[in-house]
Amino acid sequence: MKRVILGISVLAAFAACDSSFAADWRQFRGNAANSVAVDESLPTELSGETIAWKTPLPGRGLSGPIIVGDKVFVSSSSGYGQDRLHVVCVNADSGEQVWQRQFDATGRTMTHDKMCNATPTMASDGERVYAFFSSNDLICLDMQGKLQWFRGLGSEFPNASNSLGMSSSPVVIGSTVVVQVESDAEAFACGVDTVSGETKWQIERPRAANWTSPSVLPATNDQPALALLQSSKGLTAVDPETGKIVWNFEKGASTIPSATVSDGAIVIPANGLTAIRPSGGKFEELWNSAGLSPATPSPVVIDGMAYVMNNAGVLSAGNTSTGERVWQLRLKGSFSSTPIAAGGYIYAFNESGTAFVVKPEADKGVVISELDLAETILCSPGASNGGLYVRSDQHLIKLANPK
Amino acid sequence: MRADCVYRRMLLSAIVVFTFTSERSRADDVADSIKLLQSIEPGGKGTGVARKAVDSLATSGAVLSVLKGFRGSSPLAVNWLRNAFEEIVTAEKAASKPLPVEELKGFIADRSESPIARRLAYETLRDQDAAIEAELIPDMLLDPSPEFRRDAVAKLISEASAAEAAAATPIYQKAMSGAVHEDQVKQIAEALRKNGETVNIQKHFGFLSQWMVIGPFDNKEEKGFAVAYTPETTAAEGKPLDPAAEYDGQLGKVKWQAVVTEDDYGVLDIARQIQNYKGSLMYASTSWKSDREQNVEVRLGTPNAWKLWVNGKLVFEREEYHRSSAMDQYKVPVSLKAGENILLLKVCQNEQTQDWAQKYQFQLRICDSTGSAVLPVSTTAKNDVTSGENR
């Protein structure tokens, strides 16, 4: 009964405190961390006309933009050692910078050349924004850029770093920011209080390099929302309030693409792709498909189909009831960015900056349009109020139908 | 008339007293707020108080006081102070109040202040007036701030690359005297060598090139990382290295052997210079003579798991294999004593078979926080760039 009340209250809290929640894009892969832009209508015929604006950004970044109301937030890092941290707030309509705040990294900033310190995507609860960096600096600002708290997890736990870089993006569940800090030398996950910045809980994690991000299993009548922590060992469901482990999927999983939740089932990048359905503190395995194997981008699940991108830039669509692969579509180039689904289309950006709009049909995928933005794009895009937002190392870009 | 005059005097005195008291009170508030931010501790404790302190400072206009607060503050406190500074600048701009440009320039010029704060002041002024770069940067070549140095070096490289070879050499040599970043040093060294100059990059960066190495010891299944073999137990007891000692190794008896690296960047390549014993570990030791007690940074690059002892004390350990390697990959703050200091490094190789997992090497240097070499007492020249043949 207590859990029922808790589940309902979490949902009620979302609905009551912020009616714009549904239109926002508040964290990596969206509010539900599933890359689906609900009720969004984005441009399908991409062209120069659909570039609403292009705003210069400081430094570099692989982090994707998040959108809260009329503000777009994105992080960057700059300097010879990538030790200058930036949080930039841009007006969603005009593209003008509203404010920028800078900080100094307190943890290790070394990354592979392709990555940089600003790799994790920011998160927000609608009142505050949370920026996380490869250096394990976790920064909370209010919507006006005033520092609320600063956690130097890199200096508090100096061995929890990876010389190739860390990329796990935080998620906010209720009043907790959940972060995974996992490396060969030290690994932990923790829940940080959104208001005070203090640690609510911290649990040891498998000591191995891990670039995945936490996912969110939404609250149900008999279960509050859970944080899903993926690693090479599998997937662990954790109570975000206490850090208590609720269940464990122990068949191993990828350390780069992250699990996706859709309609109460979880699609895990594990041995290809594995689907499970959690219920009442346990889970049931639905299917496994070796033919659906995501590379860097995470799976996108919508309307009974799972979409995965492999290393060769081939987009595969699989039936989420059976795991059977239905069609494949070869796009151009390599992809680091996780596509998003909106209005019945898939939007994907390759590393050389070409945007593709794909129309998924019953037995095939069709490229409706593409646009070469001519800048390296490694981030996952965000969508809100008719705008598709993406960042390169140089710019934050909004794509939208011309007004 | 006389009463009116007295009244006016009294009023004036009251205003002066009130203003003075009010100013002093405001100054006290600023000082208190800065102290609060300086005392912030890791772990998220006390952030509510810190937020109030930033609020209080935001409307104070006290840019210089906040910047001065950076000196000696922890990295965490520096981030709070930076946010307070940015809040003040935002408020001042919104109120169309000018920044105290001359005072800020004076602050930037004061090398005893925090390099981060000085850079912040500089970038704030540069946003208003780009001309400040040409005015201030040329004097920053030997600045305590690596960022200022980088700009000054870049300016000289640009000048040198536009000059004829003979004229370029002294400009490049001057640039080298301040260069602390690998990419700039590489670029300068290449240009100087092309012009027939000898460049000792090892000495420029302070790499340690002469080592005594012993091994292999067993590290099968990566278990040796946690095993204290005799060289490390001896070091931990504070005993000096015995060059004649013989220990049981992985493949039989092992003895210390002298190994020297001539690599520009001090890489001692165990795989090439000794052997890539898979599932093994080596100990490398060297001594470094300091003319005084001093705090330095030991900067290490290695793709292998490692432990480092300085004068018998374990200063850091890291169990990570083959996640890349680079110069200055790890920065370990260390206190050195006057006289000989003994460094002992444990370097571990695992049994991964991939091509990219075959490196068994390290590079280690001693420098200050700017990345500028700190050399042992026996070495005289800080930056060794002399005329001569190409290396």
C-alpha cells in the first residue's frame, strides 16, 4: 500500500508541479530516457530553410542539449587540458545566449581525442539543471545560472576515472540525481539530493569501464520509479530514494549503448538485444535477438518496434513482441548519436553532421530527407515544441519548420 | 544663521559617520561571505549557507575582494567564488556600472594572486576590450598561470613562424623558455631542430631518464598488483635500494639493472628495452636530489596498472590496464625532502592479447603546478636549448 501511494505521488508530483513537463526534453534521451518525443511534430523535409538558428558554443562537447520551457541548456569544456567547464543557457526561440557560467574541473580531465570532458548530457527537474562531466564534477544551477551546489566526485573519489573519458549522463528521479561513476579502478553509483547536493546513498558497482547511462523505469501502481543501472554484468534496478537493489538482470550487457524502457518492458543491449518485463520486484525475460545489436547509439523503442544502429551505420528495425528483425536500412557514415523518434519518423545524425529523416514502414525504412550540417555531431539530439536541437563542437543548432 | 550652520555641520557629520559605518558594515559582510565560501567542504554540506553568501555578494560589486579570495582556496571553494564573481559582473552590467578596469589590471599583474582568479579577471576585461590581449599577454611568458603562458608562447610562435630562419631561432628559443604544454613544445622543438639547434626536451619537461629496474614478478590474472614483492616491502621499510640484491622473480632469480631512456618524452619502454613479459610486473626506482623541502607534482603516463612510493610512502595506486596513455596522464602532488628522494614505481602488465594492449611502459617527470620542470640540484640549466647538431 505504501508503494502504491508512493507511485501515485511521484506521478502526481510530476503532473502538479510542472504542466510543461511533457513538452520539455529534460535529460539524455528525453524525459523517459527512451528517445521518444511525445506529441512532437518536427520538420520532415530538412533543408537550409529548416535551420531556425545556429548559436556559437564555447569549447567542445559531446553532450546533447536539454530543453526546459523556453530555455535550452548545454555543457561544454575548453582549455588545453579540457579543464574549463561551461554551462550555457540559450533562448529556444531566438537562439540568443541567456547566460553562461564557467567552472574549473576538480577531477581528471583526460579523455580519448574523440571524447571530451563535456560528454555526459545535462539533466533537469524543471527548477534546476544538473551538469555532469567526464571529470566527475556534478554541478547544480538554478534556471538563472546561480550555483546551487557543486560536487567534485572526481576529487572525492580520485580513482574513479577512465583515461579514455567518462560519458554516463545523470537522470533525475523525484528528488534524486542518479549518477554512475564506473571505471576499472573504482566504480560506484550514487543518489544525490537535488536540493542540498548531499549524497543520499552510494553503492559499489562492478569495477570495470562503463560508458552507459542510467535509465528510468516509471512508477506503477505497485512499484515506485526505479533507476536502471547497466554494466558489463547486466542491469540492476535500484530504488532512487535509498539505493536499495530491487532486482538484477545478470546475463551481461553492453558498456556503451544504454537500456530503453517502453510500455513497461525494458530493451537491454545485451547479447544483441534482450527484452525483459519487470513486475513486482522481479522480471520476466521476453526475448533475445542477436540480429539486433546496437553499437554506440542506444536503442529507440516506439509503436512495437525497436530501432538499433550498428557500427556500419545500418539502422535495423525489430519487432518488440518477438525480437525478430523486420528490416534494415543503410544510412551514410558512422553514428555516435542516439536517434530520436517523433511524429512517426526517426531522426538520426551521423558523425560528419548529416541529419536523416527516416519514415519507418511495415517492411522497410525510407529516407525522407537529409541535410548536411557540415559539422561533427556526436551528441544525441533533443526535441521540444516543434524544435529539434543538436550540438556540434562549434554550434548549438535548432531545426524547425519555418514560421 | 549660526544655529543653521551648526545644524548643517551636525547633519554632515551624521552622514559621514553613517556612510563610514555602512561602508564598513558592507565590507564586513563581503569578507564574511567570502570566508563562508572559502570554508565550503566536499560532500555537499553547507551549500544552503554558500548560496546565501553568493546572493549577498551578487549585489556587492566587490569584484576585487572576491578575486582575492581565490588565493589559497580549495578547488571547490574556487568554483563557488567564480560563480559569485560571475553573478557580480552580471549584476554590474545590468545596472550599467563599469568594472574597475585599472584595479583589475593591477590584480592581473600581481603574480602572487591565484592564477585562476587572474585569468578570470583577464577574460572578463578581454570580453569588453580585446586590445587588452596585446597589452598584457607578451609579459606572461613565465607566468604562474599555464593559460597565460600558453597565450604568450602562441604569440611568439606566430612571430617566429613569420620570420626568416636566422631571426626565427631566438624567438623560438624565447618561446621554449615559457612553454609548458606538449603540443607547443613539439612545435617549437621541430622548428628549432630544423634550424640546426639542439633541443633537450627531456630536460625541458623534467623527465627522469635513468632508472634501476627489477623484474619480472608474477602478475598472472592481474593478481600481482596486490602482492607486495620484496622491492616494495624493502622500500616501505625506508631501506635503500640494494643494487646487488637478488630476489625470486616470475621466471627465476632477478636483479636490479640500470635502464636509461633517451626518448624525448622520457618513455621507458619495458616491452622494447627489456621484454613484454605478459602477466608480469616490474619495479623501477630512481633518486632525485632536492636542494630543499618542496611540494612538487609527479606526473606520470602509463597504460599499465601502477603504484608509486616516494621515500617509502605509497602516494597513489591505480589498477587500470590499457585505457590509453599520455604525457601527464596522472598528476600526483608530492612533498620532497631536502637531499636524496627515492621514487619506486610498480608497473604491471596483464595478459590481454589485443594489439592495442601490448604496451608496457611509463614516463615520469617532476614539475611545478604550471607543468614547468623542477630539476634536481645537480642540473643547472632550466631550459636546455643550445646551438649544435640535430638530435
